[in-house]
Amino acid sequence: MIDAQDISIECIRAQAAAVLGSPQTAEEWLAEPTLALGCRSPATFLETAEGFQTVSDLLVRMEFGVYI
């Protein structure tokens, strides 16, 4: 059975692939620590709704070149 978290993870994967150019690059990015997330990997944020939003917001900022 597919649950809401599975759907959300797929949405983040699709968003990352669109921003980064390929599913493979997206998977690598999700697994690697990033300075923008306190040197934690984006995947570690995908256990909560707040974490999903944090990763999605970061991807939007990356897409539009907004780094703060």
C-alpha cells in the first residue's frame, strides 16, 4: 500500500530531478550532506512534513539562484 510519505518522497525526487537535470543527479544530491542544511543530507529531512518543506524550499531557491 502506498502512503502519503511515499508520495511526498516521490514528489521531492521529481522536484530535485527537474532542478538538477536528471534522476541520478537528484538521488546523489539527496544522499550527500549539504551546507545549506547544516551539513546534513536532504534525505535525512524527509521523515517529517516540516523536513519535506525545508528540502522543497531549498530546491526552489536553487532553481532560482537564491542562496541565503
